[in-house]
Amino acid sequence: MTDSIEIMAPAGSFESLAAALQSGADSVYFGIGKLNMRSRATVNFTPDDLPEIVRRCHGAGARAYLALNTIIYDSELADMRQLCRAAADAGIDAVIAADVAVMIGARECGLPVHVSVQANVSNLEAVKFYARFAEVLVLARELTLPQIAHIIAAIDHDHICGPSGEKLRIELFAHGALCVSVSGKCYMSLGIYNSSGNRGACFQNCRRAYRVYDEETGAELVIDNKYVMSPKDICTVNILDRLIAAGVRIFKLEGRGRSADYVRTVTAVYREAATAVTAGDFTPARVAQWRERLTTVFNRGFWMGGYYLGEPLGEWTGSGGNRASKNKRHLGQVTKYFARPGVAEVLLGAAGMHAGDEVLITGPTTGAVTLTVAALRVDEQPAEQAVKGNTVTFAVPEKVRANDRVYRLEPRRFGADTPPVNG
């Protein structure tokens, strides 16, 4: 790690795990089964995956953290303890927990604990309470920069340590989707669908458009923004230097439900930004470049600095869905990789392509590789374009593998009622 500044990346699949490690993550967090805050994700790891996850992380010099951060019922205590034992046997570096029962279960298995943002740690007394269980505390997203600095200074002054005897480290949520409620404690999905966000099963009702009616008269109130409960994503790359100066040492990137290219881009940007801070090369020009790169992958628009800068309320998306400046169009899949010349052979099973296309290749081991196709060959002959059904070859900057998926990255067009990413 660079001067002990830890960039913590998300992984919801082996593709995303590979992408996180490729882009310099110091640690990776992930969930297993139903006892994590992304239990509804289409891709989730199983207990059998734990040894392989640890092998990959430790092989890349990164830590592996198991998110076991839902609330737990009595009927699940045995499953929770069994998962903690499996994590300890696999060599997991820490468990992320919000429920005290999980903290106790993890410690009984000899596992370090990180207290989740779900615990809403907002003051020094809460820090002292959780210090009996944890080595790392994630502070509430709603705190201001002066409040964060005050808590960290008090930890230093009072020598507040975790069970290991080492001084508590403070983690902060740095980038990604925000919940409309305080520290994610939302019951809207539970109330409408009986599917609780606090159990990792949120249906994200807040991300939809709503109208406001007068129940007595039936009149509809005119509001400027129908997405009145859908906040923009938090982005702190512009204030990373100030957060580091305040004493924050772990920066958590949201996105366990996101694609490998999202994980690679966001992790790489924050890794570069943290390195720039410690190297004295953190400049407005570089911040602008990093922000532009962040817009190319999934986002709902950015709230720059957010509550940390003392803003009283989140900024709203103004539209639904993804605001990324680039679309992905599926082209086909890799059939062969020729190591010596560094060339991929691709079957265009979904669409054609051209020389000069910007291409993304993803796979469980490959992670996410982006490139511009400088030269294209069809049936071993130079070509400017290829059509669906052709087998093509082109140079790639990193190793790719058979069955990796291939996409073309295309500029996203925004309509008059859909503001651009930076809007």
C-alpha cells in the first residue's frame, strides 16, 4: 500500500475481483450467500469460493474482506458462525459487520472485524463502544469533514485501540451509490415488497419516478424532478487530499453489483489519486481528468464531496438509470489468444466492428481490458471492417482468454429530458 492509504474495491464476481486486483486495489470486499447487503445480486460468491478468493487476493498483495453486514435473526446464528469458521479456515483478513452478534461470532473465530457504515458511527462514544470488537470503523456517510477530523484526532490523542492492541483505523465511503436514508437504514422496500434493504434485498423503489397527489381533491402537484428520492452517486476524488489530511486511511468504493469495467476504472482512478496525494502531485487538472474517466462507467451523476463538505441534503439524479458517457455493445467472444504476438482471435457472433473501435474485453480471470483496435484482420487479411459472423484478429495490451466477452464502447446519446452525466 502507498503510505498506508488503502483503496478498498468491490467484487461481486470473479470478473470484478480480477479487475480490482489489476487496477491496484489494496483490499477487496465481497459477500457470500444471503447474509450480506447485496444478497439479491445476480452474481454472488459461495463458501466454496473462499479459498480461491483469498488465493487471488493474497497473490496480488491485497487483503480479502468478507461482508457479513446484514442484521441477523436467531434462526441464522448457526449459519453465520459456520460462515465465519469457513472464512477463518480460508484465511480471510477481516469480516465487515453491522450486527453485534456477527462481531462476536467473527471474534470467536479469531477474525478481525470492521464495523460497517450500517452501524452509523457518528460520535466518539460510539467509536469507543465498537473499539472492543473492531480494528477498523467506517464512519457515517452523513458526517462533515470537521467532524471526521475531530473523531480521528481524538482516537490519536486518547490512543483508542481495537482488540489487537493497534490503534483504530478509520474507513470512509468514498465513491458510488447513496441510499436516500441515513446510513442505508431504509424500510421502503420492506414496506412495499416485504423485502428488506437491511437484509440486502432492496428493490430500490427510491430510484423510480414519482408523482405527488392531493388525496382529497385528486390534484397533482407540479414538481421539477420526478426522481425525488434518488440521490446522485457520491464522488470524493476532488477532496481525497483533504480526507487523507484528516486522517482517513481506508477508502471504500461501492459497486458489488457493478460490472468489471466499472470496478477497474473506479479502482484505478482512486488508486492514482491516493498515490498523487502522497507524492505531492494532486492537482485540479488531474482531478478533472479523473472525474472525466469516472463518468465513462456506471453512475447516476456525481455529488462532489457530498455531506463531507457540509451539504445539508443530497443532490437528486433528475432521471432514472445509468448516466455513463459510454454504452457497451456486445460483439462476440474471444476464441483464441496468441501470446507471442499479443493477439486475440474473436468470433463476431453478435455484431460487426471497425478498425479504430474502442473495445472492452471481460472474463473471470481476465477482468476488464480496454483498447483501441489499431489494425483489424479478417481471415488473416488486413481489413477496415468486419461483419457479424466473421472471425477477426487484433492486438491486445494484456492477456485475454477463450470465452471472454467482447464489447464495443460507444458514446451515449442523451435526449433533451435526460441531462448529461455531469449535469
